[in-house]
Amino acid sequence: MLFSYNIPCFLDMKRKSLSILLVIVLLASQLSLLSSCNTVKEKQKFSEYYFDYFDTVTTITGYTETEEEFKSICEEIKAELNEYHKLYNIYLRYDGMNNICVINDVTDGKHNVVKVDKKIIDLLLYSKKMYSLTDGKINVAMGSVLSIWHNYRNRGLSDPANAELPPIDKLEEAKKHTDFSKVEINKENNTVFLSDPEMTLDVGAIAKGYAVERIAEYLINKGITDFLLNVGGNVRTIGMGKDNKPWKVGIENPDTSKQEEIPHIEYLKMSDMSLVTSGCYQRFYEVNGKNYHHIIDPVTLYPGEKYLSVSVLTKDSGLGDALSTSLFLMDVEEGKKIVDSLENVEVMWVMPDGEQIYTDGFKNYTFEYIKEF
Amino acid sequence: MVNMNNKRKIKNDVILAVIVIAIAATGLLLLNVFKTEGAFAVVKLDGKETERYPLSVNTEVVIETENDGKNTLVIEDGKAFIKDATCPDKICEGHSKISFKGETIVCLPHKVVIEIVADDSDKELDVVV
């Protein structure tokens, strides 16, 4: 018996009911606090990492009601990633599949006419479009040149003391076999033939972004939303992030020597958009104390040195991928001309001294971020 | 009689106060039990979380990966970094120190990810690229 029941006074009655009410309210508020995690279906954040696709790390982040839902969507994404990874692979062949590696094969001194999956035809047609849009800076027929760099880089990484640069005459010789018009694409029969036997395809500058966009499309068509795909820095957001607000994305400082003080140079809020950054810090090797990265200019045949990085913000991740690579190899003015010919493309160029140059609308997506804790 | 009533009132007030405090204390206790404190460096091997270390405690730990790989994770002054790694490209070693929620260091050859996570907050970044 907590309260006395024989208080006749009206005032005491009031006090009593008030006290009981107070206790009930307190208890009720605590109960609701405790049960809120179970009863209210709030979307939770989940993420997964994969290491098996496109020679890079993939992060999938999503807001779903349950972990099972997230996992089952991830399985679908994984299956898609796996298929594109195999089809667009230039180094490995897979049983029962005519992928790009098979197109590059030579028998009896020449390439074969190869019947391929429509996904390869579509990629190559898109590459052709990007070739003309970027004035040849995106050229998937540059395999002969890029494979030389690839081999020198891999050798340099495994034996840094003896790292070497590819000799320019070797590169010049390879350049003779990069004429994109010799890539014969037949979209009626789904066949590809490289009429120059020395030519090989390298879709590295475009395939990842193109595949990410196709997977995003696949998810959107299935009504899946609130996911973020990050395939090696190729970010595609679908729907919203936390609390149904745009996703928050930071851009790393490409000047690695200054990352201690300034880890990130920009913060973006984005939904249903892609962010693709091409940078000199992503894949490189060192020769005589100097870093040589992987974005090779089709004219000089050497890595582009105009910028530390170029970030492209646009809806289509395939376009973003192709643009970030090609803008990296052009002057700002030249790049702006291409960007102006397109809709909803925003760019940030980071100059060698760290200066950031933007297109007019880029800042519409940025926000101030204050680190806490 | 008046005196008795007053005494009783005081007694009831005390009882009420004790009940209120008890409920409040239980609530606080429960909140604290379910709350994660501060930020952590989470180690993921091939995408699976294996360990998590609070950024508030200085630590040095060797992460053993597949194919006898080793990445030495150091937490110092609230920041995490890879001090040493046996991977061929050493990209993880070259990565700057991380402390922002959402930041990661990736060692692709060893399939290691170090990710900064923290208790839910509006300030969290979803990804840093």
C-alpha cells in the first residue's frame, strides 16, 4: 500500500490522482522508449563489402527494414556484378562465355569474329558514343598501349627497386594499333571483330561505371530504393540515405601529403546521382621517386599531369566514369565545352597546387560538414 | 489531526519522490546499456567484421589475413592507420589516418577494410571516395 486511502480532504484527492498520473506518464514514456526499436518499422543502415569484382573493392550500403531484406538485395546485386565483371574482363576467360578477353584473342595471326552477349555490344556502342563526345580521349581500342603500362606497373610494384618506365618508342609502336574504327560492331548479329590483328580492347576507363549504371537501373526497375553502390570510388546513389534525406558523401583530398590536416576537400549531398572521381592517387607506381598513375593520355601516351583529380557529378554513372577520365586529360576550358553540351553534369577540377575549380552548379550539392566527437 | 495529515502528506511526497527517481534511474540505466559509446575502428576481413577497437584507446594490433598476409593497425590520438603491411601495393600503408565516421582504409590484396563507425548521428558520412 503506497498511498493512504483515508484522506478526506479534496486537496489531497487531487494530489493523489496527480501523483498517480505522474507515475503512469513516466512509466508509459519509458515503455514507449524501450519498445520503439521493435514496434516502429524504422529503416536501418546495413553495408557489405566485396573484393571480387572489377579489380577493386565494392561497398553496398542500404537502408532497409530488416537485415534479411538487405542481404537478399545484396545477393541480386552480387549476381549482377559478377556477370558484368566476367563479361567485361580483359584478362581472364570464363567457361562457356565469350567475353572481351575472347574478342582480344588471336588465332592464326588474326582476331576472330566473336558472337557476344548483348551487354558487350551495348557497352561497345556506348564506348563509341563516348569516343566521339570526348574527342577520342576515351578510346577502348587502346589496349595495346595500356597493356604495356599495366605490365610495367605490375613489375614495378612487385620489384620497386628495379621499376622502369615503358620506352616511348615501344608505346609509339603500340599506338599504331589503336584506331577505333577498326572495332567492327555488328548489332544485328551481336558480333565483334577487331580488323587490326595487333589491336586489343581495354574497357577499364568505362566498363565499371557503365556496369554500375546498369545495375542501378536494374534495382530501380524492381522498385528497390535507398541504396548506395560504391565500386572502387564509382558511387551511384539510389533514393535517399539516413532519415530519408540525401546521402552524404565526402571527397578525399587527392594531395596525399596534406591529408593529415585536410582529409576531405568537399562534402556532397546527393540522391539518385553518381559521383565519379579520377585521380592520380588511385592506382600508380613509383619510378625514381616519381609516381606514375594509370590514366594514360592517348596523345602523349603518358599519364595525364594536368590535375590531382577530377570529380564528376551526374545521374548516369557510365557517363560520369567516361567524363572523369577524359576531363582529367583536357584543359579546363576544353572540358567545360563538353560539359556545357550536356545537361545536369557538374565538375570539380583539383589543380596540382590544390586549387579547386568548379562548374556553376557544383556548389548546389555541397554542404559544410562539422566533425563531431 | 492536522499534524497527522501533514505528516502523512510528507510521507506520501517522499514515497512519490522515491518512485519517480527510481523510474528515472532505471530509464537512464537502460539507455546506457543499449547505447554504444564513441567511435570505433572496425576491422573487416573479406567483408566480415572480425574486431572493433575504440578510437579512444591507443592500440597496435597485427591483423592476420588470408595467404599469410599481415596488416598492422595502429590507433593513436583518436585516429586509425595502417603502420605496416605485407601486401604488394602498400596502398593501405600510404593512406592517411582516418577518424571520420564513414571513412575507410582498404587493402585490396588482403581483402581488409578498416572502417570508422560510431553511434548513430546526423553527422555521419555514408561514404568517402
